[in-house]
Amino acid sequence: MTINHLDRRTVLRGAAIVAAGAGLAACGDDAASPAATSSAAPTTTATAIGSFSEAPAAPVESSDATDAGSAENALGQAADVPVGSGVIFEDAKVVVTQPTAGSFKAFSAVCTHQGCLVSKIETDKILCNCHGSSFSITDGSVLGGPAPTPLPAQDISVDAGNIRLGSS
Ligand code: FES
């Protein structure tokens, strides 16, 4: 049983290495133009996340829960998250959005393409400038670019105007 599990990981890692090699070969002389490589396989310039991720769960609505968690999980103030937009908390690698007034959502700020931190929020899109992926502020779904899967939802709570990262 363990041997089968290891064999699967070995196969997956081998496939990732082959894909990365194909990406390097495909980059050619266009390496100076990130937009030119937007449909190419992975390159070595992005900050990679070291594991394969599972399919993301549905975004979690925030609430005024009384057990909001410890201060060490504090992200920021709800008042600083614009309606119809959001804020990127780079240190925590979390994006908090407020698609409609009073409804807060949170997603991983790590792009599902090659692991860059998302760059900014423009209108109702979360943008990754590494290769041009864009994601919905409502559910983290992919709106454009090479990202293969949505930004994974994160648990947060909003209590007395404070946003905290949930632990479950
Ligand atoms: Fe490539 Fe984000 S890492 S689009």
C-alpha cells in the first residue's frame, strides 16, 4: 500500500519535471516577454509551491461569530476592504474580498498556475501579473489566463470589524 502511494508520487513528480523541461524548451528567446509565454508550460522564474493541491472548496461566507479566534490570526479591518473589490494580505498569502456590502470572502493569494502571489485587484478581478491569470472576487474561479484551477477558499471570520483567518 505504501509502495503504491510512493510510486504515484514518483510518477507525479516525474511528470512535473518533464512538464517544466518542456516549458523551458518552449520559452526560447521570448523569455523577456512574460505575455509571450502565457500559454507555455511552467518556467523556472515563478515562485513555486511545493505540493499538488486538491480541488478547492467552495468559498466560505464570513459571519459575526463570537469565537473569532486569536489575535495572531488577525488580518486587518473589514472597513479597509472595499465593496466590489478586495485587499491582498501578502504576509498571510490571503486575499479578502467583499463582492457585496457585508459579504466577505477569502481565498489563497497563491496563483494556481505557477505559485506567484497574486498582484492586485482591479474592478471585480483578482489579477496575477506573472502570466496574466485573473480570478473572480466572488468565488475565486478562473476568469482568464493559464491558471488551471480557482484560488482555494480560506476560512475567515469578521468580528467587531476585525477580519481573522480561521483555523478550520
Ligand atoms: Fe502564472 Fe499566476 S503564476 S499566472
